[in-house]
Amino acid sequence: MLYYSTNKKAAKATLQEAVVKGLASDRGLYMPEVIKHLPDSFFSTIQNLSFQEIAYTVADAFFGEDVEPEALKKIVYETLNFDVPLVHVNDNIYSLELFHGPTLAFKDVGARFMSRLLGYFIRKQGQRDVNVLVATSGDTGSAVANGFLGVEGIHVFVLYPKGKVSKIQECQFTTLGQNITALEIDGTFDDCQALVKNAFMDEDLNAHINLTSANSINVARFLPQAFYYFYAYSQLRKLGKDKNVVICVPSGNFGNITAGLFGKKMGLPVSRFIAANNRNDIFMQYLLTGKYNPRPSIATLANAMDVGDPSNFARILDLYGHSHDAIVKDIAGCSYTDEEIRETVKDTYKSTGYLLEPHGAVGYRALQEFLKQDETGVFLETAHPAKFLETVESIIGEKVEIPQKLQEFMKGKKQSVELPKDFDAFKSFLLAF
């Protein structure tokens, strides 16, 4: 299958080229030429399939023409060696818990899949010394760093905004060493993302080193996130709750919800999506006005959603033919303040015993407010509450148990390089590394 750029000015690319390049030469994001509609028989029996079997069917629709069946199956099964359970919270609202992977965040799925697919292509073409650039507002960095840790021939540079990720998140990518280098940027997530994008566009830099991205701008990072939407539906079918399904996605860079929209285009029976924002509500304003006005991000409790210019907005526009009317038919938007997030975490824990973290709280609250009586709502709980330990404990007034996986990360010594948000300084560092 070929992949085209959302800017429509670059030549079409193979899957291998799209994965290795990350970003098209015209600064657009790659999109698959065809989105295959899965047969009705798949959905009518999906409740009888395992997570891995479901994911392989979806992966084959995207990647099957370019990756040998056994290799693709190995990548899928290695990636998804943990569960993504659907947990009832209250009334007709369910949490899809995406925090049971190695770094306790939803990005384990996309990052692990991408690391294995990139490794497959590197081995296939005999290429070495590939440098992966990833900007993170928290969980992307840890998931990518741990997904690529120790992979021969690949070095990962994690760019993160100084003082704007939680301490536990920071530990997950600054203590690893080996082929992982953490770069502490004196700026915001948007500044980190701009450095990564500018690096891909710099001809001199690319003439000297092989660069690719592991952010959701890379098709191999965001497309696999469609897997767990299908798995959520299969679990709802087992419960007899598969009619009028509404999925609410805490949204920052919009890779996660874009993957869900791809699932809908493939036939996944979801009635509609809700994109839940914190105060960085650029997308909600677009839904309301039809105008997209990016702006500098604002720091909030839900830090992974602190994005003022979401990259994947370009993919959503392309997916719907730039039709605002078509987009608002499938997606609603909402926005919440830090005070509303605190209130939701506290009240939900008190009334149901279910402990939300700030991002999941935004998703849950949106369903509470906008779900209709005949609908079943699923929100994505994107990370374990312990990853936001101080915030969550201060809200509920209780200690939160730290899972053993996180405790191990916290034992390591921080290793990071501080850099300004200036591109020339970043370029000089990469060339001298």
C-alpha cells in the first residue's frame, strides 16, 4: 500500500519509506491510500476472538501488503502481551484501561508496535544507525524509550519540556541510559515538537544522520492504536452493550482519537466520538466555529494534553475531506478546567471507588454530561493514577499505591542534557553526538 502526504505535494511513499522517514518532505503527515472496510462477519464474531487475534486482523488491513504474515503476527503478539480490560465505573459508563503495559500508559501499544516494525525494516534493508526523535509531554517519551531500549542500530532522543512532566514520568525515560538520550528543553511541548519537525526539514542535518520520528506523526505509531477500539467493542458485545456506543478520548496531539476514527471508517460500529480537552481547547473551538487557530499551550493538571497545535488535526481534516459538517457529525468536543478535573477525580472516587487520573477524569466527566440514556459510553483511561502521584494524592487525601513497575524506574539515576528551545543548538548537539 502506498502512503500520501496530507499536504499533497510530496511523492507517494511505501510503508517502509513512511515509517523510516516519519514526516513527508512537504511537512505533511502520511496517510494510507486505502482504508479497508472489514467484513460484517468479523464484527459479528469479534467477541469470540482474543485481543491479539483482533489486532492482527486490523494490522493486516493496513500493513499486510508490505510485511510477511508471520513477521506481522510476531510483531502484533509481542506488542500486545498485556490486557486492555473494560471496567464498569458507573451507570452505562465503562473505562477502557490502557495502563497495563510496561510503562503503564496507552502509548505502550503504538510505541512497542512501531519499535518492532522499524526494527523489521532496518534489518530488511541492512540499515544501521537510525536516530529516532520523539517529543513528549509525558507518556510518549517513556513508552517509546522503553519500546526501543536495547534495539541494535537505533538511538532514541527524547525531547521533553523542563519542569512540565511528572517526576515519575521523567524517571521512565531519563534513567535508562544505553541507546536512550533524554533532552530537557527549556520550553513547552509545542517547542519540543517544533524542534523535531524542523530537524526533519533540515537538509544539512539529514545529509549527515538518518532521522525518523516516534511521535504520533509516524503512521506506525498512531495506526496500531486502533487495535484497542476494536477490542473495546468486542468486550461490549460480550456484555450485550454494543448498541449506540460512544467513545470519549482525552485528546492532546489527537493521534489517539484519529486512530479511533480510522477504526470507524473500517466499519467499527461506534455511533460517535467525543474529544475531551483540558483548557487547551483548540479543537473544540474548531468544532464550534469551523476555524482552526493554534495558540501556545497552557500548563494544566492533565499535562499530556497540553498541546496548542495538535499535529494530527491535519489527518482528521484529510480523513473527512476538509468538511467541517462531516467532522461535527462524528465528533463532539468539550473542555474542562483544572478545578473541574479535581472535582471529578474526587467525586468519582468517593461515589464509585474508581480512581481516575487527570486525563481519564476529563473523559469520564464528558460522558457524564453528554451521554444519552440509550447510549453506552467508553472513556479511555490513558495512564495509571500513580504516574500523577502528587496530584492524585492531593485530590483524594489518601496515599496511592505505586505499582512495582513504576518503583523500579524510580530507583535509577537521572541522566539528561539541558538544551534551549533554539533549533541551531539542537542541531549542533545532534551533529556532535
